Amino acid sequence: MPNINQIYTIVNSVASQSMGSAAISAVDASSFIALGNSVLSSQSNTDAYLNTLVDRIGKTIFSIRAYQAADRDIVREPFEYGCILQKIYVDMPEARVNNSWNIGNNNYTPEFAPVIKPTIKQKLFNAISTWEVAVTIPDEILKTAFTSETAMAVFIDAIFTAMENMMQLAMENNINITRAAFIARKLNANNTCGAINLLANYNELTGETLTVDTCLRDLGFLKYASQQIKLWTDRMVKMSTLFNDETGYKRHTPKDLQVLDVLADFATSSDIYLQADTYHDELVKMPYYNVVPYWQGSGEGYTFDDTSSVNIKIDVNTTVEESGILAVLFDHDAMGVTIKDRRATTERNNHDEYTNYYNKANIGYFNDMSENGIVFYIKDVSGGEG
């Protein structure tokens, strides 16, 4: 029979506490908040009157809801045919002498239509990853657990929702790894304008001795960090070679093609600590940005060391492990997840009367280090920039 408890003493006690008639005291809620681990038995789960009729399930809640992968700004337009993403760069030609004002000189010699080839560079990205999620749905044997076709259909729909959630989570994690790999490559490039230690620069500028542990609660540092990120978004608009890590590329990134991802630890500190400050409206008005809870993973406790970290093997000999990353600013074309070939297939076993359902995906990824990008991080160093 159902667990029926007389809790009038608890009701009276809590009423007194809520009305101010009694001091707050401990309430034993274990007797009426069920943990839901009971296994039903036809011998004990019967009606309270005859103790014969079996108790039945009156309502079912399917504890599953659809999940949508975050950070969609890194997902690029998929393409159905072919497997290579081609990027072509056309270099700016250098200025040449203009002889139109020399034609009156005695030593002038006309030069007729020389061939001037443009400087072209090509990148081909052809790495593809694939995975699938599968489940078996039997024709008959599930029917015994439900009282109607509709109820069983809702259950099966919950199974497919769980499959789709796994596909979305896999996509989200692939996006995270693509971005983490870009961050790791920027940190490894030793480009002064490509990876900026905001903490070291602030301490050097102000003479402060803030640390990683204290700076995100310091009003002065948060002002400085917000101001610096906004400053560099303005600088990236101009044509430059300073924000990419491959020689021979001159890049500019208009504001509408800039993507700014900010770690939640930093974003919330800036918002809360600067909210009451008179300079809040000016210094926190960074361009539109996306807040991310972590770069690679939450770890076991969502500590700052975990959420702000990347640990990426970027080639056979190099692994970049770094924490304290606050934000990454990058060109729309600097990274992406593409070739998103999503499909579903089935496999029927008529002999044993079940069907296998497969959700599959082919995903391509790219980091283009010739495109603009800046990583903003904090790291304890002595004597300035690290």
C-alpha cells in the first residue's frame, strides 16, 4: 500500500515557525519526502482497504528533456558533397611606380602591359570525425509495461530524445575542443599580440601585486581587463599581421565578423563587481559576447582552475596545458565545425522482432592560424609579461 504518514505535528510546528510564534528549529522531512527507490511488490503494494487490489501507477513523468548544443557561433554552413574545405587567400599587391608623369622626360621608356600575377595562398582542411548513437526497440515485449499504445509511444519518444541529446552533447563537446585547440595554438605561438596576460600587464602598469586568486575580485583589475578587451576589438578592425600566427597574411576583422567568447567566471565578476561603479556603463560595454561555462570541461567541481583550463595536444611533440584563460577573441573564419552530415538509419530483425535505430554524424573541424585571434588570460609571473 502507499506510504501514508500522519504529519500533523510537523504541520503545526512549521506553522508556528512561519508565523513567528516559534523559533526556527529542525524539521524531520524524511517521513514525507520519498526518495523514490521503492521496488513495487504485488504482495505489499495493495489497496489500504481490502489489502488485495494491486496499486497502479496513476501518472508517469518521463525525466528527459531536449538538449541543444551551445556555442553555435562556431558551427559553419554544412556542405553535402565533397569532403575538403578550401580557403583561398589573395594577398594585397604592393604599390608600384606610376610613370604617367614621366612621359615628357628624355629618358622615359614606356613599358607595355607587363604580366603581374596576384599572390595566392590556399589552405585545404580535410579532417573528418564520425560517430553514431544506437538503440534497439522491440516490437512486442515492451507492451506489458504500459496500459495503452499512447503511453508506450511517449516512452519510445523519450528514448529517441535521449539519443538526440547525446548527439547534441557530442556536437557541443566537439565545438569546445575546436575552440580549446585554437586557444592552445595561440598560447604556443608566443605572439605578443596573440596571447595577452592581463594580470601581468596590470601589475606592471599599476605596481599592484594581485594574483590569480585575488584579481577577479579587484575592482581596478576588472575595469582594466574589460577596457583592454574592448580596446583590442577596436584594434583588430585595422589591417595587420600582428593578430595571426602565420607569416605572409595581412588580415582585418570588422566588428560584425568578430566572435568574443568570455569565461563565465570572468563575465559574472565583471558584471557584479562593476555594476555599482560609476564607470560600469562605459567599461563593461564590450561588443556582444558569448558566455561559456568552461573551455574544455567542468572538472569534478567547477573550480576556476578547471573551467579556465585547456589541455590540448596540438601536434606529436607538443601538449599545451594552461589555466587562467578569461576570453578569446577571434575572426569568424578562424575556426569552425562544418560538414555536419547528420543522418538516421535503421536495421530490421524480422526473425527476433526488433529494430535497431542509428543516429550518425560526420563532422569536420578546422583551426586556421592565419586568421586573427587573441587569447586573454591571467597568470602569476614576476617581472611583467608571461
